[in-house]
Amino acid sequence: MSGLKDRRHVSDLAREIERLVAQGELWPGFDPLAIPLVFYDGEDTYLFRCSEVPEGFREMRVGECDVLVYDGRYPVVTASSVVEIAGTPTASVMFDRSANQVPTVLASVAIHEAFHVYQQACHPTWQGNEVVLYLYPVDDANLLSLRRMETEALRRALSANGSHEKRCWTLRALRVRQDRYAGMGPEFPTYERGTELLEGLASYVEAMSVGRMSVDLPRVGYAANEVRGRCYEIGHALAVLLDAFAPMWKMAFDADDRQALDLYLLEVLEKSGRQCGEFTEAEVAHFEAVAREDVQDLLAQRSEEKRAFDSQTGMRLSVIASDTVPLWVSGSDPSNLKIVEGGVLHTRFVNIRHESGQVEMLTDRMDDVVALTVAVGPHPLMNGVLRLTIAGLDTLEVMSDGGTVNISGSGLTAQFTNATVDENDAQVTVYLNKLGRAS
């Protein structure tokens, strides 16, 4: 019996989700307990509320819970996200059991991901086009200055004691946002609003599930390239302010997918009085100066991160395709992508496909194992990838036979046909379509 795994954390998590859900409705029509859930604890995969037993899973009774268990990581589970299992959208949670995370935290994350399943089914337009993110004008000091003003005004609105002060700073934030959006292409406001609906509302629901009724925005603002992460918190903040000024807003959004959080809030507030909430000239000058520093910091960071990648110790794998038959990014974690000089850095997870095979990196060693993709065309990813290089690997096992190449090690797997491989000390290079090196 001593060899049996201790799986009490499985039933603890299930019970904690039930406890949080029982405290009250989080969103009209959203029932987390009606949505399938899968989680990987660093050892095995557990599936709840699935209508069938997928291949590789087995039924098990753990405490008071009936659960389906898969030994190891089920392949589609690569992040806390939404995955499809047995043809059904499923909330997915990944965590490291050895980290002893509190069940309440994990349960709230599970509710966050379950809300994404609900959004996909009931509000599929609540999303931003991630392709836009890579072309975002993050190096425009004027736009960054306005964004800093907007963030600070929202922060003051959230912390305001009286309704008048709260209204004044909320309205100031929304007016500054209007000025900022007027200075950029329409695809960028659309991205922000969609991501605020998708991730901001999921963050809001997650916080509500544990009784957190507000959100703390950083006094120092956000780095220039923190576009996506900022949308999580700003969307959450707008939802909290809507609770204060328009208590029935969730019903309106549930009935009409065309709403945007900031526009709905602006419409409510513009009906209730004059403009107020002003920054001093000194504050405006400060925002402008810091924004200029933001741009310089961003450019320096991009250069430094590329230098760090180039000097990374350990083994390297490079996969090189032709510009006519490029590689394609089929899976990645948008929260762990960075534009650098000459390419895009991917940490934690990336899946790259080609007509002759694929390579996948999935690792918790985010500071050590890093992938760099070099684009074929003007877009960093969407025109295809010419070269993939993964650095910081401990070991690589390479098997090559008649044009078939299989590589594994350090959280990486790669399989290609019609390929050649070159091993040179710590560098392994795969040439696709038998490109080979010039002789």
C-alpha cells in the first residue's frame, strides 16, 4: 500500500471548486460545475465531468470524487486554457503539485478557465485577434504617455472614497483612452476591447469567486510591451467600475455581444454630469517623460534579450525550412512571447509544424530553455517561420535513419521526414526537405 500515490489533492480541489461555486452566481447563466475540467499536477492528468472515457484514461474513485485518470500529461494539456477532449471544450489547469499551491487559488483558476469555455459557447466574439499584438505600436512615446495617464486615472477611480471622485477619475480615464485610440489604427482598440472582454472578465469572475471585489492597478503602470497582460487587469477594473455605476450591466452584456466595457461605462457616465478629474501640468509632464524612458527601455530590452539568447549555454536545436515551404507556429502561449531583434522569443511552450513533421517544446525552465523563431515575411509569425532555434537544452537524443529524424530531451520532441541532420558539438541542426548545407 505504501507504493500507492497520494491523490487527496484531487478531491480537495474538486470540493473547493464546489464550495466557491455554492457562494453565489458569478455571471448570468454560467455554471462552472456543468463544464468539463481537466488538470495536470505535474505527474498525472485528471478529468472531471466528461460524458465518455477518452482513450488512455481509466475510471477511479478518489475520496468522494469519481474522476478519470491518465498516467502522465495528456498531450493536449499544455497550459491553463481551454482544450478539446472527446470532442468537448474542456477547462484545463496546469500546476506543479510539488509547489503546494493552495486549493482555493487553483479552484479560482479552474473557474477562470471554465468561464472561457462558457464565453466560447455563448459569447464567441469576446476575443482579440492575437495576430494584431505583434504589430502593436509599443514604441510610440505619445501613445504610451496617454496609456500611463489612463492607467493612473483608473487606479485613482478604483481607490476613490466617494462616488463623485470615483466618477470623475473614471471619466478622465475613458476620455484619455479616446485620445489614445484616435492616434492608432482601429485594429488595436479592437484588440484591447476584445481581450478585455475575454481575459478581463475571466479575471473578474475568478476574483469574485474568492470574494475579491476590486483590483489593484500598479502605481508604476505597465511596461511598454505589456499590452496583453494589461488587458487582463484593465478589463477587470472596468468591470468593477461598472458594478459601481451600472449594477445591471452584466445582463446587458449577456444580451448583446456588441458591447465594449469602456464604451458602455462611458455612455453611463456621460449622462450624469460635467467633466472633472484633471491631472496637473507636472503630472502630465511626468507621464510624458516616463513614456520616453519606456521606449528606450523597450529597445534596450529587445537587444539584451537577443544577446542573452545568443550566449545561452547548453545544447541547441535549430530547424531550418525553405522560404517557399516554411514552418508554421501551430501552438504557443501568448503570455510568454516577446518580440526581440530579428525574431520572436518563446518561453515555456511552442509547437511548430511543417509538412514533413513537427517540433514541440514544453518546459517549466522558462529562464533557461528558450525558443527563437525567425520570420519568412514582414509579420513576425503569420507569414511563416524560416528558422526555429531552441537554446539552453541539457541533453538531446538524436536518431536519424534514411531521412527520418527523431529528437527528444529537455522537454522537447521533434519528428521529421525528408530531412537531414547535422550534429556539431552542442549544436544540432535539422534541414527540412533535405535542404542540407551548401557544399
